[in-house]
Amino acid sequence: MCHDGVMRLVLFLLLVSPLSAAPPNVLLILVDDLGYGDLSSYGAEDLRSPHIDSLAAAGMRFDNFYSNSPVCSPTRAALLTGLYPDRAGVPGVIRTRARDSWGYLSPSATLLPKAVKRAGYHTGMVGKWHLGLSEPNTPNGRGFDSFHGFLGDMMDDYYNHRRRGINYMRHNHHEIDPEGHATGLFSEWAIDYLRARKKDGGSWLLYLAYNAPHTPIQPPEEWLAKVKRRESGISEQRAKLVALIEHLDDGIGRVIQALKDNGQYENTLILFASDNGGQLQVGANNGNLRGGKQHMYEGGIRVPMCAVWPGRIEAGSRSNAVASTVDLYPTICEAAGADVPADADGVSLLPLLRGEQETLPEREVIFVRREGNVRYRGRDYYALRRGDWKLVQNTPFEPYQLFNLRADPLEKQDLSQSETEIHEDLTRSLMKHIQRAGRVAWQE
């Protein structure tokens, strides 16, 4: 081949290579209280989740992915700041009553929408915010160009969308009072956003935060009837939760179909995860893991997660690497060509997703929750994982336990008295983190 021919080939390869491709759109889907075992792809036998399962099959599924807290607000803070929850000012749940609210989103944190906007992205959020009820800590106030959703912590009813009789539904800064099941509304509003971005062009990030399957367990009646017809002998409690999850799965499927119909799917990085484990009291399935929502045991913090990016992430791939919610911020920033704040706690998963490496460097991952009810009395409690070792305090008033998750994945054998050096080393490391986080105010 002549010199000119070689040069033309090189130029062609550069033009079609991933390195020269346009930055991806980003669809970040966070669901609420979905247990590790509450997808058919993660082992559920009484539940059908074809659309989420299809996402897991189309990209990389994670088997050791964690939320950085066993409850809602702290995980959302970690997701949107790249900081551990207590370093983001949100060690506990932000609630509508000040006397029982345990966090205030740090004014100094650069939230994800602001970071990617600097790289030219339009940013939208649909769904549950749960990081503040008033300025400056609203979605629009912290960087989202568009917000269509719910400011509060939880809805007392999926149809009237009130919390303690107050309406927290908003379209940007305006109070709205839409009709319909919240899951269906959030799916439709997400589709509306995608259509608007197709029309206007340019790269975008959509954070789609469902409040399902959080309590109240209130599926549409037709979905509940379908589950009962199919699953002989299922309990009423379990049937309701299964129906709520299947309705959620259907909504996610409609959003993904809209991406495809719009021609946006091929250049969209899709990330899916849950904010914490499933709530055992309402019939959740966390696989064979110990504990559930509110617990620092695996069932409270290990969650389903997958990532899809056609042509960049190998379909059907699977990772056993230990990663957590705090890592999604730098992952999105790297994919978008945006700068990551120097003090971020997370690491980018992009080299892992693209198959450039099989694991992540060994590091420590922190989990925290502060709570004010009669069990916790306003105190915080922690867990820390380093390699196979996990330090666990499941209430603020008990000693730290130590487990080796490779040898004891069900966390049955406390090794704190036999592996004293490891126990002491991890405890000291956690104390350093607590000192660092203590510099951040968590009340307004």
C-alpha cells in the first residue's frame, strides 16, 4: 500500500475509534430499596424483571457492588458528590421534620451535574431527590438544568404523592399535582426528557431516581393481580412487593426503548444500581446475604449494579471487583471528559468497564449511617471493607466485629478476638476517616 493509502487508513481508524467518538450521553438509574436477590438475574424465582435483566446482559454485571450506606439520603449524597456520605454532610436521612433530620448537603461539594456541565452537558433529574427541601439544596439549586420529581424523603401514597399531607412534587421550582402512580409518572417524565434532548441535540446526563420499591408497598392493582395469577401460593406481602418491582421494571424498559427509538442508545452510558438493600419487614429478598436495609451486614449494603455502553463495554461481562456508589461520580466524569474534584473518595470504574483491567487496586471502602430513633439515639455507626476483611458495627452501642468475607460470606464468625492485629489496624483506619469527616457540618 502506498504512503498516501496508509495515511488514509490511519485517519479512518482514528475517526472511528472510541477515543475520537463523541462523549456519551449518561443515563444514571437509581432505584430505592431493591434487594440483592430481588431480580430474576440475581436469583429471584418468583419475580420477573426482563428489562433490568436485559441491561445486565447487555453490559457488565457487578457481583460485589455496595451502597455507601444502608439507607437512602447518604447513598444519594455519595452518588452525587463522589464523597463518602459523612464527608458530603449527609451521614443520615434528611427528613421533612428538622428534629429527625440527620444531614445537610455540604455547600462546598461540587455535585455531579455541575461537574459535567463544565464539559458541555445538559443535565436533568427525574424522580426522588431526598437531599433537601429548600434552596440552595434543591436539584436546580445544585446544578440540574431540569428537575421533574419529588423533593422529599418518601411518599405516603404512590398516587397522591404526599408526605405528611404536604405536596413535594415539583417541576423545576414549581409545585405540581399530577395524577397517576409515581413510578409511571417518573418513567414518562424521563421519556419526555430524552425526547427533548433528541430535539435540541448535544450531550446530556439524566439522573433517574425512582422511589420504588420503597414503602408503602403499593403496586397498581392490575400488576398485583397478574403476580397472584402466576405465582401459586405466594403470600400477600410478597406478591405486593413483587408486583411493585415488576411495575418498576416495566417502566425502566419503556425508558430504554425510548432511547433506542430516539437513536440515542448506541452512545449512552447506562448505569443501574439500588440505594441500599431490601427491607426485610416487607418481604424483600437479599439473596443468601445476612441482614437487610438499615444493616451494615452484606444484605443491607451489597446491591445489584450493572453498566451498559454499546461497543465500549462487553455484553455479558461480569465483575467481582469491590466497588461502591461513590465510584460512579468519577466514572461518569471520566467518560464525559469532565474534571473530578481532587478530594473525591471514589475511583473511576471506566478501565474496568472497558476491559482494560480485571480488578481495582486494593483500597478501603467506607459505609456510614447516623440515625435518631430509639435504637440509635442520634449516634452514627460504620463498616469498612479492605480486601476480604470487613469491620462491622451494626448499631452504635456494640463492639466492632470482624469478618473474612472470602471464608465467611454470610458473616457468621466474628474474628475480632482471634485476628486482633487486623481488627486494630482497620479500627485505627476507620478512626482516621471519622476525624476527617468530623470537619464537615451535617446540620444547617
